[in-house]
Amino acid sequence: MKKQAKSKTVVYELKPDRPPTPRQKREMQRLSKLPDHKIDTSDIPELPAGAWKDAVRGKWYRPNKQAVSIRLDTDVLIWLKAKGRGYQTKVNRLLRERMLQELSK
């Protein structure tokens, strides 16, 4: 009976309650500096270009939501509700756009 070859796969699982050890940090830094052509992807062959034609970024992303209470000017609230349902989503989208603008400066 043949012995199974040991896998060369390295797996790191970072948990928020347990930061990586100094050894893990060193290893991750070393691996991040490897050029793409030195990374062995033979066990995960690349997909053909057509496989990504219908890809959608963030389709399954659902950020955590937190219930809050805010006071808005009446005219602002009327404007938000004028196009129908979803005014809270609209408030969130407008605030996120502004946040991203400020963060990109």
C-alpha cells in the first residue's frame, strides 16, 4: 500500500478573537511577497474568460445593519419618501456614498 504524499497546502484561519501568532505573521508576509508565477495553482486550474461574463460584484454581500433613530427635517423626509418604498435604504445609500467620498480623499 502506498503512503499518501503530504499536502503542500497551507491554510490559515484568522479569528477575530485570536490574532495571528508572530510565526503566522512572518509566513503570511513571506507568502504575500511571492510573484504570481511562483504560486502553484495546479490543483485549482484557472477558469476560462467566459466564466466571468455574468459575474456580479457584491451580489451576496449583506452588511450588518443596526437599528437607529434619527430626526430628519420634514421636507427631507418627504423627498426621500416621494419615490415610494425604500426611503431608509435611500438614506443608507446616500450616507454610504458620502462616507466613501470622504474616505477616498
